[in-house]
Amino acid sequence: MINTVKISKVLGDPIRYKILLMIVNHAEQGVAGYSNPAGGICNCQLMDTFDMIQSRVSYHMKELVEADLVREVPEGKWKYYFPNTEVIKAYIRQLESDFKL
């Protein structure tokens, strides 16, 4: 069972919402100029895209990982992030059910 309220709070932050969109939309195709093991997005890409220092990216990613919206895979000095599509789809279904859409 997903925690709809927790996920909603996590996605209530505009930066985290944009980060999740980037991960979902670009995980398959990658982002030009970066290595992309198995479709993941590197925290270095997030730092560049959102003009944030590493500790700030880590803070936002910790929230997304704890909400189970993304999965984190360490590779060398970087971490790569992948969308947890099952949880994202379940969250959307739950909202549709709760709001009778």
C-alpha cells in the first residue's frame, strides 16, 4: 500500500516535482553529454540542470527515495536514479479512486 499523503507532501515541493519529471521523462533516452548506465540519471546531471550543490540534490533525492518514487543505484562516486513506475502508477490510480475521477 502506498502512502498517498507522504507522496503528495514530497511532490508538493516544486523542485522535487521537476526532478521526478526529469527522471521519468529522460530515464530511457538519457541526457546529452552524460553517461547513462541502464537508463539512470546521475546526480551530477541534476546538479547541472537545477544549478544546485551536491548536498541540496542529495536532500531532495533522499525525500524522493524515501517516498519510494525513485530508486537509487550507486556507481563509483555518483548515484544514478530510476523512476519507480509501479509506485507512481499506483499513486495516480489512488488519487483517481479517492477523487472519483
